[in-house]
Amino acid sequence: MNTALIVLLVILVIMLMVGVPVGFAIGGATMIAMFYCSDLNMVVNAQYCYSGIFSFTVMAIPFFMLAGSVISTGGIAKRIVAFASALVDFLTGAVGCVAMVACMFFGALSGSGMATTAAIGGMMIPEMKEKGYDPAYAATLVCFGGTVGPIIPPSLSFVLYGATTKTSVPDLFKAGILPGILIGVTFLVVNVIICMRTRTDVPVKTEKLPLKQILWTRLKRVGKATKDGFWALLAPVIILGGIYSGFFTPTEAAAVSVVYSVIVSVFVYKDMNWKSLYQTLVGAAVLNGATSFLLGYSTVFSTFMTFEQVPQAITTFLTNVSSNPAVVLLVINVILLVIGCFLDTVPAITIMAPMLLPTIVSLGVNPIHFAVIMAVNLAFGLCTPPYGCNLFVGAAVAKIKMEDMFKWVFPFLLVSIILLLILTYVPAISLVFV
């Protein structure tokens, strides 16, 4: 390991440990290592910062962020919850199941784990508390529901991966469909089992009705919820249908999602006025500023690592560990799980994807399959202590200490690791639509 790389990593770790924001830590460590330990001209900092965000594909990120903000405050999320309730509120742990299904639908609109946790958590955590759920469990369930957001398309994680590795974003979106559904349904089953064991939110026994009458009543409820939430439920059809049909690109789809969500929220549902729209725009602009800064310097960081031949070193190290792709993927999963404990999805993907991809390609692993592995791994990192972003959001919404959630986090993490291994070693789940 050369001097520049040692200096870079040591300074980065120290900055993160003392609480320097991730973007400034990555940028500061890179500039110091570049200035003192390499012959590179410092002008490349500005050049690669600019090139890192000056991309048509990357433009999708702020648009999807804005769409997620509008959806969460403009009445669309509320109707998604009502539709989810009509589908699954007969199960044990019904309110938790509704929250999980709502997270799946909302994730397909916003593409963001934290936005999903905040929007659905704000509505469902109080409901779960009223039904007798442990507040810490309610927050944990919604946090893990939020991990589905970065998997079910449209996904910001896949947009980032596509932008940094020049992989087809529509193909990445197709690859995320089944894994996202699998994860969401599995977490729903886990919720049912936990609620059975804790005797929480158990359906009240009523007089038995004929099966035909039960099905007809349920069908009428679903029909009414579909009618009431028609414009909300139409959004993913327009966005994903437009992408897969080739009518517009993922970036254009992101812009369409903003326009559509604003029209529906302001003029159809009328749950958003011009003042709240302005506040939503300001909030999204601030969030995008932080994300763009982080993305720009993550590009500089990964470029500097490339100049220092780190990808080649990683390939050599991993192939020396084993020439078996299964073993190498296991090692990479462990590395990504550790990284996910400390880094958010944006810097993790922009830094690690270009460095790991040469190794993956050399072993014959499909880059799209690897994108799913990375996205799922880092999505679960959103709920991994100590830096799990979803955990911070969930704790804030539930008004509890994050430490109170840990006893519920670990069972879900165990299930998450099992799901990750299944998706790693059964590539057909990811590639069936590609």
C-alpha cells in the first residue's frame, strides 16, 4: 500500500470519527493526500468535481428527491397508505403490514430510503403506537421498510451505479423489481411472526361469514381505495412504463414524476398549497446541494484512487484470496456491510462501484447482478448501527432514542443478511427481466 493511500485513508477515518460531515471529510482527505503525496495538479479537484455532477444521468437524482418530497407532503402518500390498508389489514400485525406495503409503493415513487421512512413513518408510527406496538419496534419496522425504496425502481442507487459505471439504468431498474418485492414481502412475514409471538395487533374474532361474502367485501374495499387513490397509483405506471417503453429516459422520467406529483398534489387532491410547495422546493434544493457536493468529491476520491491503481490492487488481493467467484462475492459483501455501517449510499456507491467492477467483470459476474448486490447491501446499511440514516429518521419520527431500537434491529438484520446471500448466489432473481 503506497504512502498516498495510507495518508488518504487515515485522514478520512480521523475526520469521520471526529464528526466532520462526510462530503467535507472525503474532499479534505483527498486534497491533503493529493497535495502532499502525489504529483497530480490540484486543478483536477475542480475538474472532477464538475464532471462528477455534470451528467445527464445524475440529473435524475435531484428530480427524484424533489418528487419524493412532493409525494410525502402532497396527499399522495396518504392515499397509498389507504390502498395498502385495503389490501392487508386483515392480517395479524395489520397496521405493521400496511406500513410495509405502503413503504413498497412509496419506494416505487420516490426511490429514496430516507424519504420513505420519513413519509410513511410520520403517518404509520403513531397508528402503530395506538394499536399497542412497542414504539421502538414500530420505528424499526418502518426503517427496514424504507430499505425497499433504494431497490424497487425507480432507484437512486441504480441511477448512481449506472452513472459511475456506464451501465444501462433501465436494465438496472428491471433487475430491482423482483429483489425489491422479495425483500418487502419477507419483512411483512417477519412482522406477522413477531406480532403473533408478542400478541400485538391480533385480529378480533367476529362471527364467521361465508368465504364468498368475505372476498366480495374485501374486493369492494380494494376497489374503493383504488378509485380514491387512482392518481397516486398511476404515478409508477407512468414513470416506469415510460422508461421501459423507451418513451423517455430515466432522467426525463424523474422530471415527469416531479411535474405529475405537483399537478396531482396541488390541483387534483388539493392537499398542497403554493406556500407548502415553495417550502418543499427549498427543502429539496438544500438536500440536493449537500448531495451534489458529496457526489462531486466522491468522484474526485474515486478518481484519485484510480490514479493510485487501487482497483488493480483490489483485484489482485481478491483473486489471491480465491479464484472462486462465490468466495470473492462473500468477501465483497462483508466489505460493503462494514462500509454501510459508516457511509451513506451516495458516497459508498460512487467510491466503491468503479473500484470493484473490474474485479467483478474479471470473474465473469454480471455487472447488473452485482449492482443489485451492492444496492441491497448498502440499503441494509441504512439500518445498520452506528450510522444507519434510516435509524436516525425513524427514531426522530417516533420520538425515541435510537438505542431503544437495537433489540429489534438485530432480528431484522439477520433476515436481511439471509436475503442478501440469496440474492448474491441466485442471480436469476435479479436477471429474469433483463
